[in-house]
Amino acid sequence: MRKKIGIFIVMACLFAMGSFSAWAASGQPAELTGKQWVQSSDEEKLSFLYGASSIVAIEEAGAMKARKPASRFVQGWMDTFRNATLPEMLRQIDAWYAAHPDQQDRHVLSVLWYEL
């Protein structure tokens, strides 16, 4: 069961990251930084956030089923974004990169984890 969840998580990540055409077409490694984020459409950004949120939901469900506490990442995500919509999260990330134009090389997940 754990292997199936792991495979699903990997597939969800690949799907979400593959939707970033501006950066996927460049042939660069799968690193989603502010450079790719600001060049992406809102639809692409929402796809990424949907994929990331899906991974969190899967991890949380797995932890509940195993009767174990969720990981620190899942707990932090849920505490921070429990009542946020995906468009609100998109706006928060957009606003952070707009306020920090010198940090366009920073990974989106790093911004989500440490700044939001």
C-alpha cells in the first residue's frame, strides 16, 4: 500500500510540474523557482498548487489510516493553508515574488514553507 501511495505521489508531482510549459519546454531540470512561476499562467500555477495540495491530502490520509501523526510538512501545510483557496495561495506567492524581485531563484516550495 505504501508503495502505491509513493508511486501516486510521484505521478502527481510529475503531472503538476509538467503543466509549466514555459519551463518544461526549456529542457531545464525540474526546479520550480520564481523565474518559472512569474512566467507561468494562472492556470499553470493553479495546476501546480492543486498537485501539491493533493500530495498533502494523500499523505494526511495515509497517516490517519496508519493511526500515526502526519509529517511536519503536512501539519505545517494544513495549519497555514487550511482555510485558503488555491487562488488565494496563488496570490500570496505572486505577492511574495513581487515584493522580493531579487529572490527569483528561490524555489516555490521554499517560499511556501518558509515565508507563507
